[in-house]
Amino acid sequence: MKFCDILKRKEFVVTCEFCPPKGTDLTEMLQKTELVRPYVDAINVTDNQRARLYPSSLAVSRILKERGFEVICHLTCRDRNRLSLQSDLLGVHILGIENILFLSGDHPLLGDHPESKPVYDLDVSQLLRTASHLKEGKTLSGKKLQNKISLCTGAVVNPEAEPQELQILMMEKKIVLGAEFFQTQPVFDVDKYRKFYDRVKGFGARVLPSVLVIKSAKFAKNMSKVPGIKIPEKYIKRLERAQNPLKEGLKIADEIILALKEFSGGIHLMAPGIEENIPQLKI
Amino acid sequence: MIVTIEKDFAEILKVTKEEDNLFIFGCAGCATLCQTGGEKQVKELGAKLESEGKEIIGYSVLDVPCDERIVQKEFRNNSSIRNADSILIMACGAGIQSVQKFSPIPIHPVLDSLFLGTIERIGKFYNYCSICGNCVLEDTQNLCPITRCAKGLLNGPCGGMNEGKCEVNSELDCVWVLIYEAMEKKGNVNNLKLFREPRNWVQSFVFKSE
């Protein structure tokens, strides 16, 4: 089912993110996806997350689709030119994957192949426009395709990045170009997110704020270095003081979820490497 | 101007291993401004090579090596060049290739060409223009996102922008924030919502102009 239809049907929607393994053995990942199955409406599959090499998000999305999950396949502009992006979008359709999330993609300089050539032939706005063309049965260069493709297209917004006004302008632009839903970078400052949400809720595209489970102080400090992620010092201190940091991290996530639930139409969960703990959360 | 930096001296020694008698070309244009290929740097390189046992047959600081006419004239008028085993070129890639067209003997680049830069002062250069043939400056407050955005994005910043800085280097301004601030001053931030078509790369494959 299209994620857009799920969003229409349900008032509170939960998604969760999986990064494919560093290799080709999906056993552990698939076990974890079974554990979260009862709690999530769809699973996001990341695409060379943080500019590090992993198996294709298309291939892994297809495997999850075969197991009955709704999937949101990530597609970044970093590693593909306009031919390859369109080719993959047609491939996504052939594979029966109905939802796609477009991202610029972290710069290769931040990843594990820093010497590689960054592509960024299209930006996310241009990719959204390109996807609209494909949905109408034509290519970016105006050539007619055999058929129209059907896709629910999403994009990312970072509510905590300053200037926030610029983020809001970008969001409006992406909606006009065809973004049907948004997922955010991890939210830790719920008050700030609420102010952002109040500004954008009338735009006509659902926004799922992300909740990142921080399993230790060390992990939180490392994640703070990731572009777009800001973890307040108060949470890092709590993890440092805690006897069981993972338990404390889940508690912090629960507090954020509880506060978001008051107004947000859903959440997107990120628990990298510790997805088996998602069932413990008060979703 | 073209900003250049000198290659490692060890690399220069390696490529001239079989050659004892060397000639050096400098550049009176950009490489002089950059202090990488002016008379002073040419002489310094010569002295360093001499201390390694090489003989410097002579040097010329060409005005400028990227002009093929000047290069041809130099080869016509300076017969001592032919006594050298090779020529070391302290100029950008354009200068090196114009010398390559006319040199009767092997040549070796001494510099790496970095970018088309603006100069704040000697040694402080900024990469502001990619000479892409698709100038967008009219629409971007005369700040180039093709060059100054690490991803060359044309429709606004990526999600890695924060506090006005770029995700690849927190000391680097996000050019889209600079553009936004310039638009804000003029009261036309809504221009950011205008869609900019994908870049046309055809212009990058124009190899000569008539």
C-alpha cells in the first residue's frame, strides 16, 4: 500500500529506519524487522547512510516488501546522475516498491570513501520534479515512456537547523514540486519542533518527526557530529550518570515520544543497531 | 586568476631522475601573483635542483605561458632551451599544455592547479567560480551555489546546513544561507521558492571556441 494512503487512513503513523548490514547477510536485520513488525506502519531502508557503503536500498527494500512490510526506500542524489536516478525510479516501480524518500545524501567527504566523486547531478527539488515527469509517463528530457509509474514521494526537513525560516521555504518548495510527506532529522527540542510544526501543518503534507534512541553518552557524542543532529547536553549528562545507559536512552526517547504524541501525527524511529529495543518504547 | 600550489619537491626529483640539464619556465601572470611561478620561485627551484646535482641551463618567466603565441616566440628566440634534457613548467594546466604543443623536448609540470580564485591577499584565495558556462549569479544574489555549495545544489540548502555553516566544514559558510540573507535584506526571500532547472552540462564539453 502507498504510504500516502496509510497517512490518510491513520491519525498516528509510526515508521522505523533500518540501515542494511555491512555485507550481504540479512539474517540479523530480518530478525529485528520481525520484532518491530507489530509496532510500525512502514520501514525506511537507508541508502549508503552517512556516505558509507552498504547494500542497495532497492534490493533490501524489495526483500522487506516480499516479507509483507510497507517500505520507504531512500534514494540519494549523491551517488547517481539523472540517468541513474530515473533508471532506479523505474526499477523501484518494477520491484513493487511504492514509496520513496529523496535526500541529497551526506557528502562523501564525511563517509568511508572520502576520495569518491560526488555526483549531485540533480538536487532533491529537481529529483521531485523528475519523479513527477515519470509519474506522467515521460522522462526528464521529455521522451515518452511505455507507461506511467506510480510512487509516493517524500523528502526530508530539518526543523532544528537555523535559519529555520529557510527550512520552511524549502519545505514549501518541495511540496509544490511533489513531496507528499516529510520525515525530519532527529528531534530533541520538542518545544522548538512544535513551533515549527505549527508553521507547517497547514502546508498539506504530513510530517513525521524523528526520534533517535541514544544508547550511550559516547554514541550521543558521535551522533552529534552527524550533519543536522543536535543532542542537548542535558541528555548526554543523563546517559553519563546512568547505571544502564541504554535504559536511560529509551526513557529519554519515551519522554520525547510522549511530548510529540500530543500534537504530531506520527513519529519516525531511529535506533541504529539496537532496533530490537523498539518494542520496549511507549509508542 | 588560476590558483596553483607547488607539487612535492620529491615528486619533481622523481620525474627528472634521468635528466641532468634542466630549463625552467615561470609564469608572469597568475603563478607570479600566487607566488608559485614568479621569478623568485623559479630561481628558488633552480637553486634547490642545483643542490641535488642538476644543472640549470636557464629559465624564462613567460608573459604568459597560456598564450601559445608567447610560447612559440620563446622557443624561436631562445636557442639555449634545446641544450636542456627537459623543461620544468611553473604554470597552471593551461600553461603546461600550451608549452606541450611546441616543446621539442620533454616537459614536467611543477604546480597543481587548484581553482579560479579571487585574492584577498597573497596566500589567501577563495574558490568562487567554476567557469561552468551556465552563470546563475543573476538569480542568486551574485553568490555562486555551483561553486560554493559543496554539493553544487541549485534549489536551496541541503539538510546538513546548520547555523549557517556547511556540513563538510563547519568553518565554511553555507552559500544558500548567504543567498537567503542577501534576499532577506532586499525583502525577496520568496525568490528561493522559484524552481531552478537541472544544470546543462553540454556547455562543459565545449572544447574550443571559434
